[in-house]
Amino acid sequence: MTRWEGIEAFVAVVRLGTFSRAAQSLKVSNSHVSRLVGQLEQTLGMPLLYRTTRQIRLTDSGAIYYEHCRSLLDGFKEAEAALNELQSQPQGRLAISCATTFGERYIAPLVNDFHCRYPQLDVRLHFTNRAVELIDEGFDVAIRMGVLKDSSLLARRLCQRREYVVGAPDYFQRRPTPHSLSELSHHNCLVGSRDSWLFRVDGRQREIRVSGNWRGNSGPALLDAACKGIGLAQLPDYYVEAAIRQGQLIPVLDRYQFTDTGVWAVYPRHRQLSSKIRLLVDFLAERLPDAIAAD
């Protein structure tokens, strides 16, 4: 065993969580991965992992060693990416994560157009409303929406996003139109994945906690409930602007409309920006605003 083989096996076990997944990733047997990690621990003279029948956990020494080894492997991948940059066309695996509804509606068609332009790429699209761990889960780019949390990731805004508070004409026949944020407490507010709504008050962000007798974690379901007059909803522009134009929904509280959210492409900070990532992000930034506007 070379030290490098043991490090590669150790990092794969930690990243993927089990010896079997690591073995599958490295295309070797479970016993071979176990033997490599064991020999690495013997060489170092200290345990790196706690092994039980249910889980694998890092020892204190293992946690320190993992952080350094992960950087080594990432550096090796960056070196390979740098060589690929010498080639005229981007190639290799391009793994992208994005929110389900927005991704299926806007991102997937644009990524498919991008793939037609660069068919040598091996594109992997993953739709989830969970914020994935890009490095540990093997993603090159994630498309995220809203206000970004501070992180070690680089981000580029692809387009602006506005948040509307809307209700159906039928709802406003039963309830008065709200003109101030304090009046929201007298309304049936449809709650999505968050129980607070974002507003802009005197140039500053403000969150208002809302409540009602309907809750769901699906944007389309929330839109349908609002259109059927069940209550007020706060939804981004791409969900509601068509319904507003058609008179199915009426926007309210426009003076407090929150316009500082956006759609972002995020990618790891410490990696060299490969041509496939750079070209994809440029492509999405150029095409996404028009795609949303044309919907």
C-alpha cells in the first residue's frame, strides 16, 4: 500500500459515510478499503475512525487529519482541472444541484441548451430543495435562491427576484385589503417552508412572523391555495406574475416589497474555476433573465 492509497480510501470513507460506499466509489472491495484505512492508521500510530455496527465517526486525530487530507485530494483534482484548461472544449463530469420547481422550470432547459453546445460534458442534474454540501456531495455548482447565508462559497447573482404578497379577488371580498404590515395578523396567511415573510421597511430588511390555517412546503401548492382564495401568500415573481396579469391574484403591500433576493450560482471558493463551471455560469447569467421574463 502506498500512503496515497490509504489517504484516498480514508477520505472516501469519511465523505461517503460507509466503507461500502467508499468501496463502490473507488471501484474496489469493502475489505480492501478497510485494509487500506487500517494500514494507514498503523503507519500513523493512532486511530482515525471509531467503528461501530451502526456508524463511523472520526477520532479527534482523524478529524484533524481528514481536513488536511481533503485539501490534498482537492489540490490534486485542481491540478487535473488545470491541465484540462489547456484543451479547447470543456469536458468531464458537471454536477449541478438546484431547487426542484425552479430547476425543472427554468434551469433544466438552459442546462440542456448548454449541453447541446458542449455534448462532450457528462451532465448530472439533481433537484432538491435541500441546500447540499457541494464539496462533500460532489457538486460543481448549486443554484440557490433568496438571501444567501455567509459561507466559504463563491456566488454570482444570475438574476433578481422579487417577493410578492398576493391574494385572490374572492379572498378580498371576505377580508379587507391590508395596507400596513401590522394588519397581517388579522389575515389568514398561507405558510410555506418559512413561517416568516420578508419585507423592506425604511430601506432595511424586516421579517414578519405570520400564521394561518394552511401550511405546505410546495410553491405550486401554495400558489394554487392562494388562487383559490384560501388566504394571502408571499411568493417570488416567477410563481405569481402570470396570475397577476390574468387577474387571478392581486398584489398588496407593494410599498414594502422585498426586492433584494436573487437567484445565485454558488461554487467552492478554493477550487480553480474550471472552464466548464465558468462557461455554465456565464451562460445562465446571460439566458436566465430572458427565460423568466418570457414565461
